[in-house]
Amino acid sequence: MDPFVVFDAQQVLPNRFGLALAAASRARALNHGHFPRIEPSSNSGPIEIALSEISAGAFDENELAPFAASGDNIGRLEAPRGRN
């Protein structure tokens, strides 16, 4: 797993508990046959795909709002950053 994927996802959804719930919910959906909203790498698991989707801005604010704490600003990264 890319060590920065959680950091990048936390820039979008700052509450760690909410981020864990959102990623778990999306990972369950992926396990039940939903298609990824981004192109996953060859060895990505459902949690990494879910976190990558969140950090890439594949969800709008209304989809992430149930997982945000009151007063949280749901942000968006400008563009996914490449890590080498």
C-alpha cells in the first residue's frame, strides 16, 4: 500500500474515524461487485482502492457528508499526486 494514500485521503475527509467508516463502506461495496471509480494498480486491495478513490476526489461532498463530523470541511485535492 502506498504510505501516502491515507494522508492524501485525510486531506479530503479530515476526521480519521469518518475516513475509516467511509473507506470500509466503499471497500464492502467493491467486494460486493461495484466497479472502482479509478483505475486501480494491479495488486491493490479494496481498502487501498477505496482510500485512493477518496483522495482522488471520485466522490462529491454529498456522498462523503454522512461520514464527516459536524464542522468538518470536506475538501478535494486538486489532482492525484504521483508517488515514486
